[in-house]
Amino acid sequence: MSVIANLYSQTNWSKYVNNPVMTKTNILTEFYAIGQPSVILENDTFKMWYCAAGIDHRSRILYAYSLNGINWHKYQNGGFVLNIGSAGEWDSKWLDTPAIVRTANDYKLYYFGDDVDTFPPHIGAIGVALSNNGINWTKYPGNPILTKGDSLSWEAKWIESPAVIYDNGVYKMWYTGVGFDWRIKIGYATSANGLVWTKYTNNPVVGSGLSGSFDDYWVGVPTVIKRGGLYEMWYSALSEADLVDGRYDTIRIGYATSTDGINWDKYSNNPVLSTLTPPYNPAVDTNGPWAPSVVYDGYNYRMWYESAAGFCYATAPLNILEQEDRTSIDFFIRPNPMRSFTQIKLPGSFKVVIYNITGKEIRKLNGINEVFWDGKDYLNEKVPTGIYFLKLISETCKVNKKLIIY
């Protein structure tokens, strides 16, 4: 089985030096805490939906917007946009873990709901609300749309923290499940309309790591984007070693990729973000990073995450080689670094010549619109781990670099 050894921006994060970028300010709606940011980029505006626990010990969904991802303006100075349900309803006491999806027709807001404000949850399910402007919401009357599993399942206690994307006419959700052993894993579900969901039969799709690893206890609260043909996930993780003091205060962010959204490869040098990632500030970084939300704007990866101080911000700009992939003719190589194969895509007819690091030609490929390289040379043998240069012969000529690890 291959292992990702990624030298690119998805894994090279820098914290904003003036974190946090958002703190609680409204004593009525944000008295206890703010958390679980969910961000999208729409035109030139970053839009965030987040949860907050108010002075009445009820959690609701709030909204804010920003033009740079740093300076945020709260809707009605911290007024909520989605309220708890009426007495007796499944979400009458607590809303949490929002996930926003923008389609051509509407906004959909997925959220955790419960009829208690204590821990552990009682119902612990996921619902959805619909809106045409992202502020005025109507809850789906068929809520909750996704519920926990049976008493023996990996998700027996509750489910929460959905990450949802709309991908080629299909809604795809990755969500957190909690078992009676308090292990946390990530499941997968799909929907044709975003309302009626089917869980993947072989859940969970992302589980805990090997004993002694940074994520050998909790793996959950994911954020997922799809760039090119690759799904990218950042998730929150906790290890058993971090619990020896009885506190859940050492949290890290891991990274994984998938070509189908089901089979995930974790990055070999995880975690990609932690409390100690520079610049380290104990007053800001305590109890974080947790609940990442990632946006790719075409030039940078941007992450907002939760800590005890509020919402913090980190960036991962594209490096020079990745920027070379961006041309007006939409040339790309994905995944890069590769695992079992790589796809080179360019409109029209072209050739790709592959060289090893010494400059020796090892393979030539011809294609129309796209070619696939299986990592083999002219002798049909797998090339060893290393850096390879790909020369594109078309109306333009481009050299790119690729790292392969098996």
C-alpha cells in the first residue's frame, strides 16, 4: 500500500500571527463559547456559519462574513440565524457543528441537534435547513435526516459534525460517529437531493491510527473539499497518550486524500497542524486546533479552526511548482505527489516525456485530453521512490516535478 509524502501546500500550514480572528462578543448568544466554523467563498466574500452557546445555555447557529478571511463582521452583532426547535422537538435545546453547502439553487445548512443541553447527548442526530440567502432558514420537516446506529455499532452514542459537498449532482457527507467505547471515527453517506440520505454499508471510512500514533483514539470533525479529481480531508485527532492527565487539550489536525471519497490515504507526516505549530501562543492555542474548515481559493488553502481563544486562521499558499500547473488552458497533474498513478490533463493532443532526477528519459506517453502514468518505465517496471520531471510537448512546453513514494 502506498503512503502519501506530500511536499505541497495542503500540508504546509502557517498560523496567522495575530490569532484569534474572531472571539465571542455577544453576551446573550455567545456567553459560553463559539465553535465549529464552516466557511465558503462566494464571489469575493468569505461566509461563515458557526455555533455559539448563549447565556441561557442554549446553542444556536450564527453567521459572519469577511473580505479577507481575517476581519469578520457578525450578522446583527452576533444575532443567530438558526434557532433551536420548539419544546418537544428533536433539536429543542442544542444546535451545533454546522456545515454549509451552496448550490446553484439554494444554501443547505447541515447541523447537529438535540433535545438536551447536557453531555452526553440524547438524540444526537443531524438535520438540515434550507435558505435562498444564507440568513433566513427553513428547517426540513423530515428532520433529522441522519441518525445514530444501533447499540452495537461504531456510531451507537451519537453522530455529529457533518462535512458535505455537492459533487456532480450528488450530495456527499462525511460525519463523526461516537461509539460506546468513546472511540470516534468518520462515516460516509450520499444523497440525490440533500434531504434523504443513505449511509455507506462499510462505514466507517476513516478510523483511528495505529497504537501510539497521534490519532489512535479520536478521528473526527472533518472538512472535505474536492480539487480536480482528488478529495482532500483535514480532520481533528486525539491520541490515548494525550489523555493521561485526564484532559482533552492536546488536539492535532491530520490530512488524508482519496480518489473516491471512500478509500482514504492518511498523510505519512501527519499531523499537519498542532498547538505547537509556530507561532505558538499558549493563550491562543489552548484546546486547539479543533474543527477545521478549509477553503481553496485558487491560489491558497485557507483554514479556520476552533481554540479556547476563539476562531484562529492559517494559510497554505501554493508553491512555485503548483502555480506552474495553473495556466489559461487548464493544464494539471493530479494527484501530485502520486501514489499508484497520476493523471495529466490538457485539452487537445499532446505528449509527456518523463525523466528521472539524473535526466534520463524513462517513459513517453501520448494522449488526447488526458493520459495516465502508472509509475512504470519502458521496461514495464515500477520506478523507485523519488523525484521525476514531466515534460509536456504541446503548443507550449512545461516541465513539472513529481515525488513518488510507495
